[in-house]
Amino acid sequence: MLNVVKCNAAYDGVPALVDVSFNIKEGEIVTLIGSNGTGKSTIARLVSGLIKASSGTIEFCGRRIEKLPAHEIVKLGLVHVPEGRHVFGKLNVKENLLLGAYTTNDEAEVRKRLDLVYKLFPILKERMYQKSWSMSGGQQQMLALGRGLMSNPKLLVLDEPSLGLMPVLCDELFAAIKKINEEGITVMLIEQRVLEALELCDRGYVIQNGRIVMEGTGSELIESDTVKKAYLGM
Amino acid sequence: MILQLLTGGVLLGCVYGLVSMGLSLIYGVMGIVNFAHGALVMLAMYVSYWLNTYVSLDPVIGTPIIALIMFGFGMILYKLVIKRVLKGPFLARMLVTFGLSIFFINMAQFLWSPDYRNIQGAISKGTFMLGSVFIELPKLVASVGSLIVAALIYWFLRKTKTGLAIQAISIDRSAASLMGINLEKLNAIAFGIGIACAGAAGSLLASYYYIFPDVGTMFGLVALVAVALGGFGSTEGALIGAILIGIIETLGGFYIGPEYKYALIFLSYVLIVIVRPKGLMGWGAD
């Protein structure tokens, strides 16, 4: 479904990604793990078109997307929920969700998606008219996820959704990601909570210094020495 | 007397408010301060004048038409000039509208001479007494008209999909593009609406104000102060800031002396910004 081949990217001339290649198949949960500043978020920004690769190709559902602007990529069903949530604070919950469905003009379709989001996150229905800046971090994360779902994703790219959440909320979040996947949505999950992410995923990639250094199924990676030593503290 | 001055201040402030809303909207969405805003008010006044002269269109009745013309002009201006400097260095973004302002003012002087003109026989004219307050009808019409346009903009930004998208851009550009919002397209629309505000204000003013090439300068400056006062990026803050300025101007002009009225505006601006750097209702887009 997503096929990234030999992508390079740089910020102001400083290389951030070096020959990154990976793929995601329909229906999977694929996780990218690695410590801070290794280029995980850069990969998310690259596939969603917020930054452009200096070389390499990205193919999504059979289409080359590496040159498309971000707002066109959303329409194809590749939806990026950015790190740090980035909800529209001044707007209320419902307005945030409606913006997620910006690319569709079919009102029935919008209502259908709203129902799905409210079913997954009942709290968002309760807080429909609350300004989103006034919600807790966990609720804002649910809103960011819900807003991503409103874009009708085929592939949902989640960048550090657990960032700043307390442990009990993290469990809830990972359960929600699993439910989203069961709705038929492919998930690319970028995480620093390595163990939880690897337990949840079908496959994973390990990133160090802008390169992909390992790949495997979740259980393979949990068992590997590199991952154990570097990320699980064992 | 105080009631008379307050009324005058509020009436003036409403028109300032409309000019300021446009300025604030443009700043909020694309982060540029439109120094040409006053010059565009002036252009709209001339358009109003020529339409009145050649097709006897009354400036007040013609307001929607002039707003529409200026909307189109704003979109063209965005596509020809603004768009090109948005990605450029900070100084280019700062100075481009300043340059446009000088260009428009000098163009007006060159094409239409520096003479003062005014529109004869506008339908809104005369005065009446409301209790003890003496009201000039053209000013009342202009301020009510400004409030109507302001309310329309407010409604548009909050209740329509395009309006919501414009708000989203002013809150968080990159998140907005992740929603599938085409920033370029919406920038152009927002710029057009901002200029349409200046246009509507210009047309309403044309019914009683003298029209000359430099007429917009003070409106532009006052609007800048109003926007800073109300908080950059907040359209309703700009309206409130502008009404405050209208009141300060008339009260100060009367009690302290007309020669100090603008000094007072800028002084109160400095004081408020020292106390509240983000303005009265500022959210501060960046």
C-alpha cells in the first residue's frame, strides 16, 4: 500500500534521512521505533508531504506521491496525525472534527464518519461544543485521532500519539488504535513506548541516525538483542 | 456633551472597525501586515466616486458592488504580488505592501490629481436629533453599514466551511494542510475578503468624506493601531479596538485639542501594549 524507496531528506542541508526504504501492506499495523531525534517524525512528515525528499520515491496505492502537496495527499487517504496533537485550540471539538472532513462535501458521508468517531471516542460527543484548548492532553489526543479518522484514511500515520499521556491513558490509546485497525484502517505508528508499540504491531522498523537499521515482526524485534539493549533496557 | 462625543466616537469607530477587521484577517492568515490597506480604502473611494459620476450609483447602495470589485482586485493582487513574497525573506514580506501603498497613492495623484473631490447628492445626507444628541445621517449610515458587513464577515468565518478553514490556517498552518486545506487557494480568498472590507469601508466613507490620494493613510495607520490593540489575528478584537480608538479620538480631540487627537491614539496604544503585549483579545498567530 505504501512503498518508500531510498528516500533522502535534509533540513537546511543537514541530512535527516539517509536512503530510507520501507513498506506497509494493507491492513497492517507497522511501527517505527527509535529514540528522539533519529528521524521518525521526519518520515511521517515526508510521507504526508509536509516536507519533500531530495531523492527517492514514495508510492501510495499505486500512485507516486513524493511530489504532491500535503493537501492532495490527504485526499488519497493517507492521513497524518502530527506529533503534539496540533488541534485547533480556538475551535470547539465538533469544528475540529468537521475540519478533518474538509475534503468531502457529502453531508451524509460526514455524518457517517462523525458517528464512527463518536462511537470510538464517546468523550468527544460529550464535549462536542467545548473549546479544544481547554481539554486535557489525553482528550486532545483522542480529538486529534478522531479528526484524522474524519479524513477517511486508508492509511493513518500516527506520530507519537502517547506523548505526554499518563500510563492508564496510554493503554486506552493503544486499545483505540487496535480498534481503528479493526475497522479496516492500516496504521503506521511512530512510538517511543517501544514495548507497547511492538506488542501491538504486525511488523516494525528500527531507526537510528536517519537510517533504518532493522526490520521484523513485533515479536522478532522484542526478542532481538539490539532492541532489548537500546530500547527496552534489558 | 459627553453623550454627543461618545456617539460620534462610536460612529467613527465602527468604520475604523471594518477597515481593521480586514487587516487583522490578512495578518492572521498569512502573517503579513498589509501597509497598503489605507491606500486600498482610498482606491475604493475613487471607484465609488467614478461609479457615482458616470453611472450615478450612490456610494451607499453601491457598497456591495464595490466590495465585490475590491474582493476581485485583492485576489489578483495576491496572485500577482503577495504570493511571490510569502516564501521570501522577512524583509520582503514586510516591505512589499509598503511599496504597494506608495505605488497606489502616487498612481492616484498622477491619474486623478491631488485635488479634493466629494460626491454630490448622495442619498444619505442631512442631520437629525436623537434626544439631546445631534446625529449626521451619512455617518450613521456608514457605521451601520460597517457593522452589517462586519457581522457578515463574523458569520462567514464561524459558520461556513471556508470560514472555518480560514480560521484553521490562522491557528496552525501545517495542521491545516494536513486536513486537506489548500493553503494557496484559501490565502487568496482571505486576502480578497480583507481587501473587500477596506473596499466596503471606502465606499461607505465616500458618501460624506473628501476623496484625495492621501485620504487612506490615516485610516490605514489607525487600523494598524486598532488591530494591535485588539490583538493581531482576532477580527472581533480589531472591531472593539477600533471603536475604542474612535472614542479616544473624539473625546481627546474635544477635551485636549484636535491637534493632539492622533497623538492620543498612539499614546494609548503604547500604554495598552505595555500592559498587554498581545492586545486586548490577542491570541497571537505566528
